[in-house]
Amino acid sequence: MNALTFQALRMLADGEFRSGEAMARSLGVSRASVWNALHALDALGLDVFRVRGRGYRLAEPLSLLDRTAVERQLGAHAPRFALEVLDSAESTNTLLMRRAAGSTPGGSVIAAEWQTHGRGRRGRPWHSTPGAALTFSLLWRFQQGVGFLVGLSLAVGVAVARTLTALGVDDAGLKWPNDVLWRGGKLAGILIEMQGDTLGPSAVVIGVGLNCRLPDALRERIDQPVADLATACGAAPDRNRVLALLLIELERVLNEFARSGFAPLRDEWQHRHIYQGKAVELALPDGGVVSGTAEGVAEDGALLLATRTGQQRFHSGEVSLRGSGEAKGERRDAAGGRA
């Protein structure tokens, strides 16, 4: 995805026909360059119709990110955030983590239409195409040290779930420690990265990837069940509005977390936990598996598992939770381009 391809994509985003000649004239390039730019969209799974005498158009309109539109939706909350919208980035989390080491203020946000090296938890690749997902990272600064931040990914999950409810998705569930599911498919993922001292202060970069509308070509590249907002809501909502709603809810939750930690959010998280009271298996870094019943989480966000030898506690680290009997084997994070 080069700059010309993004420019061509923005010209076609409204779903209307544009002639190759008009596009070439507007972009200051040859018609052959326009053709090549649109061919790159085909390779990404974006269907471009070509009709002789009418030109090009996308099979479906795309809701592309626009900073002004997001700030308008933020309303009175807009001054709290410093928003940057990029056509392309290697990884929004990586970029913001580099800036966090300096004087970049908390509330800084980077959203990208396309991430060349998007990743999820434990370094898993995250697949996406432009317009298919909402992918962004938020920098937040805490006066407390990194030890205080245990359970933060669960708190962020609550913020995402509340936003989905506001969008009309009432049955989204949370999977410990950082996934949001809808009817068995992964709808969103969360990646938390932090830096700072033991006693504080600390800086956290919160990466969120939310599937908005997944084309079939993208679904075929993902080896786990996935879901998107277009299906869950009946139609894909405007991503600028979704981003604004997420940021507003994240601000609320992060302020509460800074005051009291995860404990006040625990009951709400457990209410949404898809495995609450169910048989699960926990895959450990050494290849071992622990079986038991998920009894929820502790006030610090640790998973509580009832096993034959009694209740055990697990922190996220490098463990992976699945329902008893679910397929084992390698998984990739779905869509979006998380972080």
C-alpha cells in the first residue's frame, strides 16, 4: 500500500463511480498509474468494479478514518486527546511506545488504516485490510508503578464491551485476559505494553483492534472463528464514531483504574466472562496444560481456576485460555492489525 493507492482509495470510498481519466487528472498521474494503484486494492481483498464508459467504484462504500470527524464525535472530550490518523504504520503500538519514552503526553492516540506489522498478544500476527477494522493505540500515564497496572487489560476489556453495548451489541463477551468475542467469534483484541519504574510513574500504550467489516478474502486467512460489527450490529457503523465512543469510555475506565485499580470493575468483567463457571484448559509456556473450572478473577485480575488440587491463580504472562474441548494448535489474532 503506497501513498497513491491510499489516495485512490479515498477517492472511491463513497462507493460512486470515478473515471480513470478524472482520477488520473486529479492525482496528477497517468491512467496506467491509477490502474496499478487500484490493482493493489484487489490484492488486499477490496473489490473494485470496472465498467467501460463509467470507470471504477468499490463494491461497497468504506468508512475511512478522518481526524476532524473523530474530534467532532468526541465533542467536549476532544481536548483530552491528541489524535493522529495515519494511512499506514508499521505498528501503532510500536510507534507510540517509542514516543512514550520522551515527553509525549498521556491521551495521545495513533490510529492507522493499514499496519504492515500489526501484532497481537505474544507476538502473533494480526491481519487486516483498509476499512475492515479499527486499529489504534492510546498512551496513558499513571503516577503509580508498573506493579499497580496488573489487571489493566481486563479493565480495557470492560471499556470495549461498554462501547459495544452503546452500539447495540448486547451479547459481546470477554475472554481472559484480552479478547472480546461475539457468538464464539473474536470481535476485538487488546494489547497492553508498558514502561516505567516499580514505584512510578509509568506509561502504558493500549492497543485495540476491532473488526468492523471483514471481507471473505480476509476471513480465509484467519485460522480461528471471527466476528465483525457489520454482522453484530446489522450494518457497519461509522468507524469515526466508534473510535470516539471507545476513547470516551476508555477515559472513564482509566481514570477509575488510576483511583482504585481493577477491583471496582471486577464484578462487571465477570458478568461478561464467557467461561465463567465453565470447564477450561490453560496452556502453559512449558507446554503443560492445567484443567479446571473458571471461577472468575481476583481483584488484581488473576484468573481463578478450581482444580483437583484446589484453587490456583494465574496471571496473563504467556498462558493461553480455551474452553475444554476447543481445538488446540497455533492461533493467529484476527483481522484489525492490532497495535
